[in-house]
Amino acid sequence: MISSVRGTITELGLGAVEVDVNGIGYFVQVSSSTLRTLQLGEKVRLLTQMVVREDSLSLFGFPDMEQRELFRCLTGVTGVGPKLALAVLGHMKPDGLRRAIASSNVDALVEVPGVGRRSAQRMILELKTQLGIPDSGIEAAGSKLAEVREALIGLGYAPGELGEILQGLSSEEAEVADMVKAALKALSRV
């Protein structure tokens, strides 16, 4: 697998660039937001994801690790292929995408060309689990519930199975250790 390319941009196209690496040109598909930052003749390093299909090998490029990881998560969603994942990343910044997923904002995702309401709902449902975004807003960063959630994830529980359990632990007077014990007891009954 090719995980990155470093070289000179020799061609800029619609949604793709050619990167010359020691005389070998790599055709790398990129999001529209990444394409806007690149210039012909510029030295560049792009993190890449190779997608192997029955009839093709495609290379997708990203300016940073966060975008590559989001691309991997997006392509893991049922019905979302690499081109649609690139369209999402080209239309939304990573933080904006995470906010839209966390707040279940279907309208923000539907603004991306090629994403319908069903696709947006599926993305929200599947990405909340993959990205570890809580199902409800009860777990503010730094709160006791957030600490309990992190402890349970550290013990091997999936973020998706913790929503109802954590809602039942909304007592702020309890200590984190006691809340973890109560959550483990509740999870053992499930």
C-alpha cells in the first residue's frame, strides 16, 4: 500500500493532481478544498489512501492525518464510496463534519452535492459510533460522565452501547469510580 507521496506537482486537474516522485508520476485524487491549496510546480507531501476495486487501483490524497482518517470512516459507511467521501471532505472542514454528526444535523450534510437525506441519516448513525461521538449531549468534555465513558471505552466497550447506560447515571453527586461500577453492573445485565 502507498501511504504517502512526496514530490513535485506536475499537473493540476479537476479533482486530481499528478505528483512526480523521482520521475514516476502518481495520479492522486484530492478533495476540492485540498486542490485549492496546491500549485503547479510546488513540492508537496500528501498522505494517501489506496482503494482497490475489481477494475481499478485509485490513490486518494490528503493534507493531514485527520482528513485521511475521516475519509476512511466515511468510506466505511454503507453506500458511501471514495468519490462521495471526497465530496464531503471538500465541502466541510473536519470540525464541521464532526459537529454535524454530533448534533445529527442532516441539513448540513445534505448541502454536500451527491448526499441525500437517507445518505446523511446513515452517515450520522454509522459515524457516531465510528468516531466515538456520544448519542446525546449529556457528556460535556471534562464532566464526570465523560470520564466514565472514557473508562468504559478503555475497558473495551463500544461507544454505541454506552448511550442508555450513561443516561441512567446522571447523578452528579456520585464519584466517578462509583459511576463506573454502576455502569459495569448495568452493562452486565444487558
